[in-house]
Amino acid sequence: MDWSGRIALSAYRTAGYAFSPIVPLFLTLRDSRGKEIRARRNERYGKASFDRPSGPLVWVHAASVGETNAIIPLIEQIVETGTRVLLTTTTVTSAQVAEQRLPKGAMHQFVPLDILPFVKRFLNFWQPDLALFVESELWPNIMTELSHRDIALIIVNGRMSERSYERWSKFPFAVRQMFGNVPLCLAQTEEDRTRYLQLGVANVEVTGNLKFDVPPPAADEQELRTLREVIGSRPVWIAASTHPGEERLLAQAHKRMAQRMPQLLTIIVPRHPERGEEIEREVKLLVPNVQRRSVAPGLNPQTSVYLCDTLGELGLFYRLSRVAFVGGSLVNHGGQNPIEPARLGCAILHGPHTGNFGDIYEALDRIGGAERLNSERDLIQTLARLFSSSAEVHRRSELARQALRPFAGALDRTMMELTPFLNPLKINAELNRANTDAGFRAP
């Protein structure tokens, strides 16, 4: 008998109860850091902010912005069948994306904290007919409670890193409880499939990564024209989705390159915009002409480093440069998603730490659409080479697009696998509408 797993699951639940009295303080602290929305704090206790719609309901849960953007095309297709969708997320930024992009027939709430009373309150109210969890969102109390209520949970766009697999495999009892009502897992890669199978999920299919089928992020055309006019012929590059420890290295690289290219413009877009003030202080120690977009939106022609700490504008910034460094890769984070810059025609640069998207970076590097950099010196030399040859930048950007083509089609494959689970809900939705119409027509 797996006593360690039983003890771990019991301890996790007990810790949740013990933590409950200080949840208000915890959420207040997160609110002060811009990580919660005060007016919607009750949602984290499992309390709904609006009424449940009648008829079948699919609950979709995604963690943050990347997962939300990836799942919205799938939500659009589900809604087209006539079934309503409740999307829950964790972060403020993902909630803002949901507000802008969710189709009619879908609604957003923050996911409840994984504390049993909050989870039960959430499920008692929403009563979902089916749950779809995106990538690696595995919450013990939520998953075991879904299993107890016999609500099928399907993992879509499933990802399981080696580190996560090693952690979960230590507690087989807990994993069996969590995966007890998971009839299907749709994994991104064969490696993910193998790990889910070894954890005990009976049915795992590889459908690919939904992020390849997401349209490139949009940009305000007027703002794009304005910024291009201000930039003019200046050499420009973007460092996107950067993490702590990277901005200083990028500023150092800018400082050294600017000795040979005094008109150089470096655009830094941090992964977490709330770090803007902190990054500005750090970069100003090396480069005096730093401008924060959240404070001063219009680009000053004298700006050397443009710190873009705003939300929902990454598509705009990628379109300003043909060369993009993708962050989270010079530090041991695992790298951020390179799909967007590749689809928007950028030559891609990255550091050595790319395990989060290993198969994508491998494909990009192999064909020549991306290049791995191991040091600040590598970055400076590579940028100098690219700035001196627009033809080389064009060649690399075309190769990056080419590298992504074999990965397309995940949305269609995912929808096909979900059809046996969605069809009964579609029939119920049609019956519900027919009964409602009949009621309206009744004398």
C-alpha cells in the first residue's frame, strides 16, 4: 500500500484547511502586487460573480496568458456546437485576455484556490458536465473532487516535464486519485504521452501543440505606423518575455553594441509587466536613456532602451523588429514560446535553457531559423552579424516559418478526439433550446 501517497494527499488537504483563515491576508498581499483583482476576489473562494447559464456546460481551465491564448480557438469551436463554456484562469493578465477574446457563449471566472471547501462551493454552483484542463494544470483537490462527482476530466494540450513527472511519480496513490476520472489525455509530444501513461492515465493520444494553430497576436495599425515613423532607419531588436537576471545582461549587451551603433534601439518586453519599475532601475545603471511605455507611451527619438511593460501589445513590438531574442532562456527557467515571433517573420535568438519548448527550439535550430547563444559575447556578435545583412535576417525568418509548418493541425486533431464527449452535450443543448422554445410558445 502506498502510505506515502496517502499521507501526502491527506497532508495537502489538511494544509488547505489550516491555510483557510489566512487566505484573506494572502489575497490582499497578492492584490497589492497586482496579482489579484479586488472586486473579483470572491471568485477565489469559489463564489460565482454571475448566474450559471441553463443547459450543458464545459469547464475549461488554463493557467496564464499563453495557455489562454492557445485554448480560445478550441473554446470558439465548442461554443459553435451550442454548448456553453466556463473558462477559469489564475492570473490577472489571462483574465484581461479572456475579456477581450472570449466568444459569445463563453464566460470567465478566476479558478478557486485548491482548498476543498472552496472547490466544493465552486462545483456545487457551476455543476459542469465536462472539464478540460490545459497543459500541466494538475490540482489534487479539484481533480479528486471531480472524480468523486463522476465528472469527466480531459487533459488537453497536455504537457508533463521530466521534473514534474519525477515529482508526481513519488506519490502513486495520490496520482491514482487525481487521474481517477480522466478518460483521455491529449498530449503535445510522444515524451509527454509516455510520462502520462507511466503515471497511470489509461488513454493518451498525441494531438500536438494548440499554440501552433493560434493566429499571431494582433497589433494596432495606427500605433504600429507611428512607432515605425519614430524609429525610422535605426537598428532595432526586441528581447521578449524576459525574466529576472536577463534584463541586466541585455542592457550590458546594448551598452557595448551602442559603442559601434549609437542609434541602436533595444526593446525589452518583460514576461511580467509588473516588474517594470524594478527593471527600469536596473537598466538605468548601465543605459541612461530608458523609457517605460506604461509611464510614457509615445516613443522618444532619443530613447535607447524602450521598456514595454504593458499588456496585450507583444504583437505590436514583434512587428517593429526582424530580430527577436526570446527570454526565459539565458536563465534556468526553460525558455518562453518562440512560435509568435517565428510566425511574425523574426529571426530568433535564444539562450541554452529551452526545455519548456524543447521540440520547437530543436526544429528551429536544426533548420537555421533560430540560433542558440551561450553568453553575452555570443549575443553581441550575432546581433552585429544580423544587423549587417538584411538578406540573412530574411533567410532566417523564412526558415523559422518553415520549421513550424509540420506542427500545425493540433486544433483539428483535438476537436476530433473531443467529439465523442461533446456530441452528447450538443444533443442536450439542442433539447434544452427546444424545450425552452416550446415553453415560450405554450399558451
